[in-house]
Amino acid sequence: MPRDPRFDILFEPVKIGPLTAKNRFFQVPHCNGMGHAKPRAHAEMRRVKAEGGWAVVSTEEVEIHPSSDLSPYIEGRLWDDSDVPFLAMMTEAVHRHGALVAIELVHAGMNAANLYSREVSLAPSAIATSANFAPAQARAMSKSDIRAFRTWHRQAALRARRAGFDIVYVYAAHGLSLPMHFLQRRHNHRTDEYGGTLANRARLLRELIEDTKEAVGADCAVAVRFAVDELRGGDGIEASGEGRELVAMLAELPDLWDVNVSDWAHDSRTSRFAPEGYQEEFVRFVKTVTTKPVVGVGRFTSPDAMVSQIRRGVLDFIGAARPSIADPFLPRKIESGDEDDIRECIGCNVCVSGDYTMTPIRCTQNPTMGEEWRKGWHPEKVPPRSGEDDFLIVGAGPAGLECARVLGRRGHTVHLVEAQTELGGRVTREARLPGLAAWARVRDYRLGQLLKLGNVEILRASPVTAEQVLEFGARRVVLATGARWRRDGVGRTHTLPVPGFGREGLLTPDDVMDGRYPAGPTVVFDDDHYYIGGIVAEKLRREGLEVILVTPAERVSAWTVNTLEQHAIQRHLLELGVRIMTNTHMAAFSGDEATLECVYTGRRSGLAAASIVTVTSRESNDELADALAASAQALGAAGIASVVSIGDCLAPSTIAAAVYAGHRYAREFDQPDSVGFRRELPQI
Ligand SMILES: Cc1cc2nc3c(=O)[nH]c(=O)nc-3n(C[C@H](O)[C@H](O)[C@H](O)COP(=O)(O)O)c2cc1C
Ligand code: SF4
């Protein structure tokens, strides 16, 4: 299809210092849990983005010195010359597709606990390290430390140029780097020329920009990433105050401004807490105070929203981290008039959890993310079928939809049957909960793709029995029947049923999603610890109920620390008036009273409660699998070659895991032996 001329402006070239970007799509820095530990996987992931049309592809934060050691987190590393060849793999790969490649040089200062290097952390002033409550303090940098740091930064810029980078970032954002720490009054208590006035606190940033320009500016563009607002009021940098003053002060010094808000949780807000384009109000001033090109972010997936940013003079480049993870081919799809095929980011931040858990990046929408090298998976290409096969997929939730999509793309005949009238399974149900509407994109993208395939038949409102599966006559059967929430209280800390659970009046998240609400004061017991417990509490509170959220964890929705949401969730619930009781087990429920137990002392207390919503764990809908397993002989007689369970009906997990399971089966069912576990081993 030809490109819609409305979007032409997105494909204009833009000059950045001595270089020209071929369009306005800018993949801003994002870590990925591969970094220095898995350089081949990292290079291939970035290459795919370049192939997908991004004009600029950036690294994640890249440590420039052992005193900025972020271990155990896996970021980029450029401590010395030995790191150059690994990063050069990325630049070569990205250059093959005509994209510019950027590196974000980072000294994390007091944010680096230096657990591997055992160096003493550095900061503008003597202060406790901010890394996970590590019991250590950073020392105040002397003038000679500042000189040394400038030398390391300069050397890193020279090495970056040698590795083939086109754009070198000076990083002062997220509260995660030394130049930012110097800017922050709360961290910079110095009384010399690097402390006090904004001009003094900005001195280090200015020097780093000048040093970098002087070192590599003839060939490379020098970018600054700066958080114009920390969203902490007068205690921090504000766009209406020092944020604006700083950009105005250094306006023409760098070749490019990449501006956002801080801290990371504010910058990478989930869709539960912010809509697309949420950073505009903070960054819109930037282009009024500099003539240099400006990059901004805001989970942009709509080409119209992007065009609007450019036309209204807010941004020159559409910066994207998550939209480029969910769909590395986003620019190409707009360019070729296929914008309806964009796999839009749902704003869940599962991608961020890779960094927090120190494992390769995963994405709910894009199951190939992080698997480009290990499995050789491409986000847009699937291998054609090796032979003809006929599939019956039972269940059109995230696993079933993705499995049908990929099998259909491979050219197989697919019958997708769903018991309900609506498709999408848990995704459709959960997307009705407060703040999760964007999650329906998991269903909508796949449905949109399936409707384009002539070889996939979708049957709604069609519950099937084992006998019907046998009669159906498909050669391969895939069960993707999902899971349901347990009623007996078995969860993460209670591995046996809770006395009194399972009785009448006790509800689960499934009941709430089906519109069955409790009456009277309600305890939401969360022993699951991801998002559902908190959201169910929110939902019931919004229905006007008195809600007490009880959890054995130390905080509400504890796992959402890994998606940068925990603070926002707890704050939100408190503001809504949900009572929160942490570190508390559920010992029993009598029908009108819950018996609670302190996780530390075992002391028990009673809590009057008319109802309980139990959010503990789920059990697979495996009845059909069991019935088919019991009919092994009949399967052979019916010509069925295989029956497999995928996703939640095999073992309940995240939506990301369900999509991955569907994708994996569809790619690998016919080549199980050829797909080994490809690893990157240290060379000896
Ligand atoms: C998985 C992930 C890792 C990130 N890592 C970095 C990083 O290393 N350096 C950085 O400056 N920003 C990092 N960010 C922030 C992004 O660059 C970006 O500013 C933010 O996600 C908002 O843009 P988006 O809405 O397009 O995702 C990261 C974001 C994500 C989602
Ligand atoms: S994991 Fe979620 S937030 Fe991250 S890119 Fe994928 S869909 Fe977007």
C-alpha cells in the first residue's frame, strides 16, 4: 500500500550536528538484560530495529568505568579497549541498514554500588549510595576526582567512536548519573564552583559536553539526555524552573536534546497511570529555547499523535523505547502504508522486568524480543510450512490467538474455537479492570492479523468436548484453554487451603471480572503479588465498598517493583481509601470474620469482613486435556498426531508467557530437534 501522505513529515531527514538521520524515528536508549553479558544477542536485537526503519538506534546506558559498576544489573560496558569489539558488533549490524547508532555513556555515581569492582562510589557530596539500600556510602568527589572523571568520559567517547558510534550521549537524566547528581540540590551540597548556583551545578555537564565535542565532535554528534522535570515539586528539578533554565543555559552546546521526565518510573509510566503523549506538558518548552533538534518520548504508537507532535513544534524526533520493543518494524509499517499492522505497546512494562531480574528482555506484545539471536526469531518473518498440516486450537486467549496467527502465517489450515462469544480470553476480561484498557491490544493486534488470513477459521461460542475434538478430524490439536482463579486460598505463601475458604460468598477475581461483587466490608487477600490483587481492590473501592487489602508481602502488588509501578499502585490505593495490611497471613475465614496472622510473630487477630476476594493463584483449565489423555487409543483412530497444552492451561503465568508459548509452538512444532539452547559462553 502506498504511504498516507499525512505521514510524509515523519520520513523527512533531520540533521544532527555533522550527521543526518534518514527520518524522525529515534530509538532512545533502553536496557535489555543482555548488554555486556550477551553481546551477540544485543547486537542482533538492535540490528532488527534498524531493519525495521528506525533512523537512530541507541544502546542502553553504558558504564564507562569500574567505579560505575552496576552489577548485578546487566548494562552496556565500555571500561577499557577490550569492550570495543563487542560494541562494534552492534554498530556494524545497525549500519548495515543505514541507521545511525548512538551510545549513552554513563557514570552512575552514587547509584552504582560497585559490587563487582569493589570501588568506592562517587558523588558530588558524601552521601549514602542509592542502590537498593546497599549498606555503603559514596564519597564526595575532589577536584582531582572530577578531572579524572572527565578524562574517563573523554576516553570513553574516543573508544565509542572507534567502535563505530555516530552519536555520543552525555547522560543527565533519571537521577541515574553523575552529571544529574551534580545538578540536583538535594545531592549536591558543595560550596566550591561545582555547587550552589545552577550555573555552578551545571558546570560538570557543560564541561562534559565540551570535552565530548572536542574529542569526537568532528565526526560524531553529541547528544544530551536531560530530565527537565523530576516530578517531585520544589525538591527537584522542575520544567517551570531549573529544568527550563538549564536547557536555555546550554541551549546550543549539544547537537541534540533528548528530553524526558525523571525518575525512571515517571519516564516509563505504564498505561495504567498515563496515556500516550503524557510527557508533552513537561517538554514542550524545549524547542522554544534551542534551535537544536529535540527528541521526546511518551509511548508513541499512533502515527497521527506523532505527526501532531512534529507539526505543533513540540518535537523533531519521535523517541521510542517501548513502542520499538513491541514493534521493531513500526517505522517501516507506517512508511509502507501498513500502519494498521503496528503491534502497539500495551504499556505493561514487562520489558522493564528483564532489567530488574537481570535476564534478557521480554515483551508481552512481541514474543520475538530478546530471541532474535538465541532462537533466530524475526518479528515479522516466520518460516513457511515444511508440510501441510491441519490444526484445531481450542481457546482464543493470548496463547491461542498468537498460535493461530503464526500457524496461519506459515500457511497451515487452522480452526480456532472459543467457548465464549468474545475472543481474547483473560486479556479481554482483564482489560475491563481499571486502567488496563490498553491491554486489549494483545487481542486486537492478533485478531486484525487473523482476519487477513484466508486459512484461519474462527468459531465463537463453541465449547468443545473430547468427543467433539475426536470427531473434528484435525491432525494436530492445541489446547489453550487458560486458567481460573482458585477459591481455596492456595497461593505463594499459603501452600495449603485456608480453613473456611471455598465457602459460599467467597469470591475470586474471575467473579469480579464477571460483574459479581461482594457486599459489605470486603477483604481482598493478595497472595499472588502481581497486579490483579491491587486492581481488584481498586475496582471494588470504586464500586463504593469498604476494602481492606491484606497481603503477606511487605508491600502491595509486590512484584510490580519490577514493572516500575509498585509505588504508584500503593499510593493510588491509599488515595482511594483502601485500607492496607501488609506482612499479614490469612489464617481462617468464618463467614463474617477473617482471622489474620502476623507473618513475623504469628500473633492472631480478628477482622470483621462480610466477604473475601481471594487472589492467590490459578489452576489450569485442563479438563479437556485430561479427557483426551484418557482417550489415547481413540486419538490414533481419529488420525490425531498430537495434542499439546500451551500457555495458562499448561501452567498459569503472565500474558507475555502465554503469547510466547503460542508463538513458540507455532514455530517449533515441526522442528523440535533443531532448536537447541544457543548460549554465549565466555571464551577461554
Ligand atoms: C526496558 C527499558 C529500559 C530502559 N533503559 C534505559 C536506559 O538504559 N537509559 C535511558 O536513558 N533510558 C532508559 N529507559 C527509558 C526510555 O529511554 C524512555 O525514556 C522511556 O521508556 C519512555 O519512552 P517510551 O514511552 O517510548 O518507552 C528504558 C526504558 C525501558 C522500557
Ligand atoms: S513489555 Fe509491555 S510495555 Fe514493554 S514494550 Fe512490550 S507491550 Fe510495551
